Amino acid sequence: MQFIRSLYFTNRFYLTLAGLVCLFVLAFFLPLLLILAKVAFSVLVLLTLADLLLLYSNRSGFFASRSMQEKLSNGSDNDVYLYLENKYNFAVQTEVIDELPFQFQQRDSLFTAAVGKGRTQIIHYTVRPTKRGSYQFGAINVYAMSALQLIKRRYRFAQDQEVPVYPSFMQMRQYELLAISNRLQEFGMKKVRRIGHSSEFEQIRPYVAGDDQRTINWKASARKAELMVNSYQDEKSQQVYCLIDKGRVMQMPFAGLSLLDYAINAALVISNIALKKQDKAGIITFSNKISNLLPAQRKADQLRRILELLYNQKTKFQETDYERLYATVRSKIKQRSLLLLFTNFETLSGAERQLPYLRALAKHHLLVVIFFENTELHALLHQRARTTEEAYTKAIAQKFDYDKRQIVKQLQQHGIHAILTPPEQLTVNTINKYLELKARGLI
């Protein structure tokens, strides 16, 4: 049974067999072709037997394995490598099917490769998960063919592999390296001019282009015979909390990811940046009740704790309870902190219902409300209406877009910082706001 399950005939075999059938049919009308048809059929049988002998003479003629990271990054392209090893004494053509997790909904992951005698080959491809959780990779199916390519022998390597998908730690590392090298501007981060000095003196260093000329230390410059400037360090040990709404308003999908997953990825990045800036980072997740509260700290394992907390978040479809959020913040966070609230408001009336609680939070903390533009409306807003129905649809879209702008203005009128951002620009805009507030000395 194992032999039969591993044996497959190729398209070349079936096409050749179909040609022979046609030749036998013609031989019914032209008897002279019958001998040619019999000879061709005999040759096909001999070649098939020879191909069968070549592929099955070696019990373990081929080997394959899969290599990837222990954890996959949500919303990012993750590398997967398939290693193929040919143990035959001749070159083989292969077709490789890797059984992907059902979450990808992909059934056409077919790869072809030519592997020389005793050689190895590497197949590289990427996967982009859009949901957190556990992903189960199945077996690797390799169909080996000799130069005749009449039959295929299937090798099945049962390399079942369970891989967790975490919030986008690849994006986190990318921004971390840019932050360390002061190259955040390359990804859209704005350079904010400092207003005065928000902290204490750190060191005297040589002047470089772009330094504030007011920080030149003329006495040190005279001693060194070159321009020297005073360097100041940022204020440290400020508390930065990411408040993540898990209610029904955060379940809307954009480019495969839900708004909640965009918020989780951004919260991981901004928490890492805050820790690199020597601030304390904490997380609060909530919906109709408070789900998790991780106090803001700067311990060595704080980033790992944040990553594990964000990985285990489950979506909720209840209405968000801002009153309970306010009560929790007031009772658990005693020190004035920066609160980055990731949520979404689709209507002005919806924001006005929560405004009293937002104002109460802003009295004791520096609150930044971050919500999302409906990017699906952009094409509709710039599209010309040709029918009455399209005119009404466009008017409704304009009303939604206008409400979003009004929410920002209303929040700013009450001294609340607001960010209205497309989902794909969430991380960049959040970091920009954090760096701006740091530069202005507000935290």
C-alpha cells in the first residue's frame, strides 16, 4: 500500500498514452500503423519500468526539512526555508508542496526545483500571518522525477510544526535599531525642535552640524580649539501606559489585520521605544471590563512581559466601558503618566458619550486619544457621483469623514491630544507624538 500511495504518473505519461490511443484508433483505418503503435506502446512500457526502477531502487533517495523562526511576527513577512537533499546517483526534478496552516487559506504552495546528484537545494518563501495565535504547519510533500519524467515518487516528511504568532516583534526591532542610531526620520518620524532644556546637563561633546548654537560652550571650545557644545539628557523614568480598547469598535479589518492588531503592534513598538528612552512602560487592556493591567516598570524582563500579555489578548464584541477604565486608572496609577489610548470613534455622538471620562482622565494624566481614519472612504470621497444613489452614498461618506475631523477638534478644545491616523501609519504617528511630547517637556 505504501508503494501504491507513493506512485504517481506525470502529465507526460498521460499525454504519451493519449497519443498512443489515437495511433491505435488510426490503425483501425490504416492497418500499416498497427505495428508502429505496438512498438511505441512497448517502448512506453519499457521506459516506464525503467523510470520506476530508477526511482524505487533507493529506499531513501530524498530528504527534506523545514526551517523557520520559533515565533512568527504578526503582520510581517516571515521567512521559511525548505532544505532539499538528493541522495540518488542522478539528478532529479522535484515538485514540493508544503502544507501551510489553515489560517493562511492557501492551497497552491507548489514549488519546483532541480537538484543535482548528491546536491542540496534551498527553497525560500515568506508567509504573512494576520492573526495572533498558534499556527500548525503540516508535512512536506516532495514529488521526485528522473530525467524520463514519466512517473513521480512521493516522499512525505511528517514535520508537523506548531509555531506561535506574536505581535509584530520584527517591526519593533526595526524601529528599535533606528531609534538607537537616531535614524527615525527615514521612516517618517519628525524631528521636533526642543523648547529649552527639559532635563539636566549630561556631557560636553564636539559640535556637529544641526546642533543648537545656543548650547555652545565657549570656554570649552577655547580650551579644545574646536567648537564644543553642552549635551543634555532627556527626563527619565516617566510612566507611559498604552490603553488598548478591545471592544467591538476595534474589530474592523484593514489590509487583513483588525484595528485591534494594529493597536497591539503599535503598543509593542512604543513600549520598546519608551524603555530605550529610559521611561517606564505599562499596558492596560479593556472592553466592558478591565482585562489586563501591567504596571509601568523598567525591569529587564518588562518587554518580555509586555509581549506575552499582548500575545494572549482575545477579541471582545461588547460595548466599551470608559467609566470602569477611569475608575481603574484613578485607583491604580497614582503618578502622573502619559496615557496612549488606542480606540476608535465612528460618529461624533459616540465620542461625545465618552468625553466626560476622557476629560476626567486628562485632569490627572497626559492623555493622547488615538483613533483611525476609515481609509476605505477615501476612494469614495474623490469619486464623481454619476447617479442619485451614488450622490447619497458620497454624502454619507462625507458626513462620516467630517465627524472624524470634528472629534479631533472637540478633544483638542478640552486639552486632550488626539491622533487621527490611517491604520498603516499608526506606529509612525504614535512615535512622532511621543517624541514631540518628550521634546516639549510635557512628560
